[in-house]
Amino acid sequence: MTQWVENTTGGRDRGPTALARAWGEILVRPRRFFRTGVAPGDQAPGLIFAALVVALEELSRFLVVDLARRGVVSTGPFAYPAIGEFTPGIAVLVLLAVVVFVAPATVHLTAALQTLLLIPVAADRGGVSETVQVLCYAMAPCVFAGLPSPELRVLVTVWGAGLYVVGTAVVHELRLGVAAVLAALPAAIVFGYGFRGFHAVTTLASSSGF
């Protein structure tokens, strides 16, 4: 589960340009990306990719709170968390803890859960490493999840969950419907709770009178 490969055959290139290219490819050609860009044991680029997505998403949340305090923007219908009121030094420490510890631990535990769900169904499934990579790259749209728009947050979290389903189908050689069922719980954990998609849906429902 924690294996990294330095000299891979396949997988993603390293470096800022490769990360930017991966972000664009996953949004435009997800099937091709998962088919050619995910390799056994090649977790390092995926985990770095996910760390950057989470860092930018959380940083945008901090900035929204700071700008709202100055009267520049509004946080909209969201009650932003108390971390937005921390001093800059404490906020940086919290951000580092989320990026370095919380996000990778969540990814690996969720990938382990996904593997357990795949065992009875997918005889030719990929390993946990491939599932980690699929989950990391599926987070690509959620770079915008920290902005104060419930509509945008619903869009990007649903998009991310959809990418995860597609990646699960491609990497583990499953029909799309079967992949959707097996990936539903892990997707709910990461995109519904982790990136607060469920909260955005509840906010929209409340504003619509439901």
C-alpha cells in the first residue's frame, strides 16, 4: 500500500509541468488518462497531485475567510470553519497537517476499503496502489471546492466522484454500472464528506425551501 517506484514503466512523469498536464488530461480525457497514466506501485506522483489539490482547496478557504473579514467578499451561505479565524502561523500549521497527514491517511484508508469491496467482484482487479492513484487523480476538479459557491462545490464534487467511478471501471476492468455501485461508499467519504459535497447539497436544498 505504501510502495513507491522510482524508475517506473508507465505511470506519470514527475515535475510541475507533468502535474499541470495531468490535471488537464484527467478533466478532458479521463478514460485515456486512467488507462495509460496509472501504473502498479507508482504512487508518488498521484499523492503529490492530491496534496496540491487539497492544499489549494484549503488555502482558498482561508483566503475567503480573510477577505470576508475585510469586507471584500462574502462567504455566501456557508458557515466557514473556525480554522479560518486562526492567526496566519497557526493556519499554516493546520494546513500542513491536513496536507501532509490527514489527506494521505484518508486516501490510503479509503483505498483499502475500496479493495475490500472489490475482492468479491473483481477477480482481475488492480492493487491498492492503483486504487490510491485513481482516487488521487479523481480529485482534480475539487481544487475549486473551497470557493463560497454551493453550486460550484456540488459540481466539482459530483465531477470528482464521476471521475473516480470511471477510473475504478478502467483500472479494475469493471462495467461502469458495477464500478458505480462499488465506488459509491468511498466516493461519498472523499467527495461527499472530505470535500463537503453533501454540505453543499444540503445548503442548496435549504435555500430552495426543502
